[in-house]
Amino acid sequence: MREYKILFTGTVGAGKTTAIGCVSDAAPVVTDVRNSDVSIDKERTTVGLDFGQLTLDNGDRLRLFGTPGQARFDFLWKILVRNALGVIVLMDNSRPDPLADLAVYLDGFSEALKTIPCAIGVGRMETHPVPGLDDYAEALAAKGRVFPILGVDVRNRGDVILLIDTLLMQLEADMGRDKE
């Protein structure tokens, strides 16, 4: 059995804690506290990390870590991304400027994203369809990046598994290129 680390990051309220809890084999460890930031309309927020794990069919285990969403915790982002197999960025399309939010995470993880794969999950698209997935792709291209972008509902186990599978497929594709 091998163990791998996947990091979930993204804006406050994008659903990192929910996504990890949705797929974790056991109740996740969370570091949520009462929110004291009046600019965030949320009762509780993550201030340390979330942790869960998912056992794959072959017995390998994915250790799922979630970051706090606030940029003031970016020092934790740098710690938590160490030794990660890949990064999943969750975006909340109901926020005032989700494309600017995306830029925060692309910049915050820029060093890591030079060497590890990334998948972007965009939530709340059913109620906030703009920006669309093509707009996200254009924002990525403007930063010289190409990552898979999927509309997701982080409460849906199948959607979260699809994000994880998308990330793992990138790794398999990269390993295939290394053998050529």
C-alpha cells in the first residue's frame, strides 16, 4: 500500500471542508472556528487544515488536506503543499470576482504548480453561471497555465471523485511522457 497527498485549496466558502468530508473514509479532522471576519458571511471557517483519507480500489491511500481559504493564511499554503501529489483548487462562482480569486491561488501556489498537476473545480454554477468554464480557461491561459476545469457540487461524492480522478489522470499522463 502506498500513500499520496492531495491538497484542496480555494476561496472561503468554496467547499474544501465539505469536499474532503464527502469522500473521506472516516470523519475528517477539521480546524474550524467561529468566524470573526465580518467580511465573510459564514458562521465557521477553517484556520489550520482539514484532513481526510480515501482508500483507492488498489489499496493505495490518498491523504486529503484542505487549506484555509483566506490569503492571510498563505504561509500555511506553502507548508501544506509540500510533498503533495497535486492540487485541487475550488472556486465559488457566487463570489463577486471569481476570476480574481483564481489568480490569488495561481499566484499563491505558483512554485508548486510548476512541477505538480492541478485541477480546478467551480461550484455554484447552477445559480451563478457567469463566469463560465471558458472564462476560467481564458484566465488560466493569460497566466500561461492549462489545467482541467470542471463544474462541481462539492456535496456530491461523484463530483469530488471526478476532480480527484482528473488530477490522477494528469499524473498518469505525465508518467507516460517520462517513459517516452
